[in-house]
Amino acid sequence: MKFVMTLIAAAFVASPAFAALDGGKLFAEKTCNACHGAKADKPLMPNYPKLAGQNAAYAEAQMKDIKSGARNNGQTAAMKGVMHLVNDEEIKAISEWLAKLK
């Protein structure tokens, strides 16, 4: 019985709902790399920000503000169109990944 309970607990913890999100993988999957570069350090356009090394809390707040429309200027138009594809947990994972980049 103890063995069965251990297997159930292991399966539960290993399920995708409990797996840590990979911010780098999400950055590519959500097409962030198309404008900001594969490692977030070589943006497509000179007026797009370099995101590598950005403070995680700041990056998360900016993405959420763009998604909600709280931040709405000429620089956000391109992102507004894709932010509906990214949920809050994914935003957090991407932000934490960006902060770890140099």
C-alpha cells in the first residue's frame, strides 16, 4: 500500500500542471524571439528593447500592463496583438528567464 501511495504522489508531482514552466522555451514558442532576438539581446528594430538581464518584476509588470491595455503607446502595438496568447504564469516564467540572462 505504501508503494502505491508513493507512485500516486510521484505521478501527481510529475504531472504537467506541477512542472515548472521553461521561460526560455516559452520565449520562443510565444514568438517573443522574432522581435527581441533568440537570447533577448538583439532586437529586430533599434527602438525595441533589449530584454536580457531585465529585472524580473519590472518585465512581468510591463508585460501585464501591455496585455491589459494599461500601457498603451506606439511601442506596445506589436506586443498587444500577441499578449492574449500568454497567461500570467507564462509571463512570470518568461520574466524570470529574462532576468537570468546576461
